[in-house]
Amino acid sequence: QVQLLESGGGSVQPGGSLRLSCVASGRLQSIDIMGWYRQAPGGQREMVAVISYAGNTNYHDFVRGRFIISRNSAKDTIYLQTTNLREMDTAVYYCNAGRGISYPRYWGQGTQVTVSS
């Protein structure tokens, strides 16, 4: 099993920034991809950004150029640096992880991001 613990959510005004963190623990040899999904009230869970242990990244178009995903391998942690936040970015942000075609397999509990004036 792999455990994922997110932090860094909060409330900001439009145009603000937040940095989300996700620490992985447990059987880390069973994962080689980590990422962030989000779910807005009444909406479906959707991919935001993913990063492979090889360093490859992928972003959904609605965050490209505003969010950056990164990984600190020494700390088993990934980050999501968000900038120029919009009200449409309001959602619960979930960290996830997996290996190969089994991605995503493991999920964190989520952290709330609220963007409001």
C-alpha cells in the first residue's frame, strides 16, 4: 500500500497563488507516476497535472501556463504550484499515484482550494 498526504490548500482571491504538497509513504517501489486531480462541487473528478519519475509532465489545458507540477525525489513529495487562480479552480484537489497502466491507483484524502473575491 501507498499512503498519500496532501497539504497546502486554502482560500485565496482571484489572481492569487497556492502551493500544494503531497507526501508519499509506504511501498514506494510500486509507483512511478504521481499527479493531481480535482473535483468541483457537482462536477466529475478531472486530471490537473501528472509527473512521471522520469520527469515527464502533462497538464490539462485549463491549467497549462498557470500551474507547475514538480517532484522532490529525496522527500518523496510532489508539489503543485498554482498561480493566477480563478474562481473556476475552486475544488478539492486530490493527490494520486500508481505504476504504468495501473495509474492512478492510490489516492489521498484531498485538500480544499477556494478562490473567491
